Amino acid sequence: MEIMLVEDNEAIIMGLEYLLSQEGYQVVTARNMAQAEELLARRDVGLVLLDIGLPDGDGFQLCRKVKREGQTPVIFLTAKEDETDVVKGLDMGADDYVVKPFRNRELVSRIRSVLRRSGKGTSVLRCGDIALNTETGKVTRGGSEIALTKLEYKILSNMMSCPGKLFTRDEILSDIWDISGNFVNDNTLSVTVKRLREKLGDSDGRLIKTVRGMGYRLER
């Protein structure tokens, strides 16, 4: 899946290129409207992340053009949080509106949600003989269904979204906090991963590999 980032702030560009590549997306960047229009004319991108304030125009114009020519999802990514701007963006067909500064995991979650709604995101994640259906919440290994808790499912779905990526313990704990609404300590994470391994038949830790002192990685 290729995402086009339309943004002129170099620090944000570097951060998002790294974040999205780590999540398994390919990123193509345009720093102004002219570059964006040129790229859109010759590339079939899956989603556009679009800033409103651009050096040679505003993102509203580009969003209108994208929506006029196809069904490519658009997420506004901007420091403008005025209600009028939000409503204007959504009314012209934008699929979501994220205000800076934003949390990385929240942005990734919103991107996945928009892609699912648009039919561009796959509903089934696979790694070897493990399948996770993001619509039904059903997890199977070798065709046999596995019952997971909410926390186990969240950890596994994040890892399966990008097999081979190192997920730090702090990153995982932050996600668990977000979905449970309660404080989850480091020991709880270790216990949850241990139980997840047992349910997946991975007692030797070859599937969910521990990277000592850092976190976990799902082997491909």
C-alpha cells in the first residue's frame, strides 16, 4: 500500500516517513500542490495524508481535485483545529481530520480504519499459518480457532500488521493502556505475552521473539 504525504515541514516528513515505513507502507512525499498533482497523475496511491497550509495553495483545493477524479481516501493532517476548517474538510469528502500534534499509534489506527472503510485495507492479516480477521476478531492457526483476551488480541494484531518489526515494550504498553483504560504494568505485559504464546503453540518463543532489553518481534 502506497501512501502519499503532502507536507512541507521537513521534521514531520522525516518522522512520518519512518513511522509509516515501519508499519509496512510505502511513502511518496510531495512538498507542495504542484508536486502532489504531478505524482497523482502518474501514481495510483492508496491514501493521501494532506496538510492544509501549503506553499503554493491550500489542501482543500487538492482534496477537491482528488475526490473529483476518484475514490482515493484523504486524511487531513493539520495544525488548524478550527471547527469551520474541520467541517469544510469533511464536507468536501475528506475521510478523516487529524490535528497536530498527534500520537503516532492513533494516526496509524486512523489510517487503517479509513483504508478498511474504503475497501482498500485487507480485513485478514496473515503470518505463516496464523490468520487474524480484523472485522470479526477471529484468530486461527492452522485452521483452528484460538480464543484470545482483548489485550492478547491487540498485541497480536499490532504485530501481525507488520511482521518482522520490533515493537518496544513502551510502545506496546501505550497501546494496551489506550484500549483498557487502566494502568497496565510491565509485569502484566510479560504475563500477557506468555499466555499469548501458549495459545499460539509458541512456548519456545520462536514465533514471538523476545529482543532482550527492548521488546518483541513477530517472526515472518
